[in-house]
Amino acid sequence: MNPQPFSDIVAAPFTAFHANGSLNLAAIPDQARVLTESSVVGAFVCGTTGEGLSLSTDERKSVAEAWMKIAGDPLHIIVHAGHASAADAKALTAHASRIGAHAVAVTAPFYFRPANIKDLVVYLADVASAAPKLPFYYYDIPSTTGVMFPTAEVLRRAADAIPNLAGVKFSNPDLLSLQECVHLDNRRYRVMFGVDEYLLAAVALGVTGAVGSTYNYAAPVYHRMLRAYQHGDMELARNEQFASAQLVRALIDFGGIRAGKAIMKMIGIDSGSVRTPLRPMSIEEERALYDRIKDLPIFARPIRKPS
């Protein structure tokens, strides 16, 4: 076995809020510190995990600026600029370029959805034109956008329309489509995989980078998994991936983003609650989540039982 080297784990950080629901930008240094301690190489800000679509455009700019000021040297910053409004998506893309972000990623529009790939590419090209020198990623996440066109075909059709097209943030469990993206045009595009519990499978299929929420607090288990894979110890690699899968199952059962924020608090990084329509965790739910995950040997820091 001669696997390709895996290079990048990028976390999708949570957006921290004060008790009154306003942004808590002061939490970002601690968030960034955990990532660098865990050998995470970047932050994908204001994405799904960061509740980006629950923030105003001005708030999203403030979060991106804060990450660049605090973590822009040790961490590569990718700004999510997807929006239902093309004008706002372009404004966020242009802003990402002005502040020196390393890349921008944009989802398909998700309220008035494109009827076909041509319409999607026209939209993406219009947004990308706001920062023509900034690496541009298509953020494929059909579970939230409802846009389910074959991802490799989107990239193929976008190649000429978007000169700065760098690749895809592939938050999609379709491993057939993933392979098509990896091999497209002699591996022309960077494919950043976004389904943490499938990462081992994705690496075996040729993916060399990942963006995910659990890398905020559980990056060590993925580093161990990747080392085991590189050394040909597939049994250990599978065991580490299953530990990740157990964590993700708990996150699903307790509500995804809100459960992830509760885990951040358990490792000592209080990111506050979630914004409506998401529902905050009760203390009873936090304790039940702790009991569910406390024996998993996967966390960047020891977790503490909620009190």
C-alpha cells in the first residue's frame, strides 16, 4: 500500500455568543489556541458549525476579521461567504480578500435554488468575480442547501467560468461523487472532505484534506488514525475512526451544533449558546452527553462534567 500523504486538517470553529446573543469575539484566541495545540492547520469560519447563516452580514465580517487578526499567521483562514443573496455573498467574498483570508468558500443558493448546473455556475462565477485572485471553493452541502447536482460536473462546468476555482469543500456522504471529484482533470482540484465520521474512507479514496466540526476538540483521534493508515495499521486506523463515529453518533442524538458547543465548554472553552431556531442544551442534557462520551479517548483536552 502506498497511500498519498494527507496534509491538512482544518477545523470549522463555533461562533461564540454572549448570554444576550451578541458576538463574543474575545473567545477566539482560546479557540485558536486549542487548534494550534492540536496541530490543526486552519479554520473554516462562519460555516455551518459557525452558524454563519444565522449571523448578519456585518457580524460575519466581524468574525472573519477577528480570526484573521488573532490566528491568521499560524492558521490558514477560509471564509465561508455563502448567502441566499448574491449581493451579500459577493460582499462577503470581497471582504475576505481585503482582510487577507487564504481562501473563500460559497454554497449554492438555498432558498431560490438553481434549476440546473448552468444556473448554479452562473451564480458561483458572479460571486467569485468579487475576488478574482482569491482561491475559491464550491461548498457542497446538499443536506442544508437542497442542491444535489453531481459535484464533479459542477466543477467541470465551472472550470472556465471561475479562473480562481481551487476545489470543493465536500460535505456530502456520496463517496462515488467524491471519487469523481478527486480524479477530475488529473486531480486538478483540492477536495476538502467534510464528513468527519467517514474520513478514513475518504483518505483511502485519495482525499488529502478535511474540514470538520469535531476537529475543534477531538483532532488527536484523527491524527492517530491518519498515522496508523500511513503506517499500514488498518486495524488501529479503523478503531480510531470508530471512536470518532461514536462521538458523531452522540452529537447527532443530542442535536449537532448545540452538542458540539457543550463539548467545547467541557474542554474549557465556553462558546455560549446557539441562536434560534436551534435550541440551547439544558444542564441535564449536557450531563447526559458527558456521560455518553466521557470514556472516549479522543479529546484535545480532558473534559469536565457540567456543573
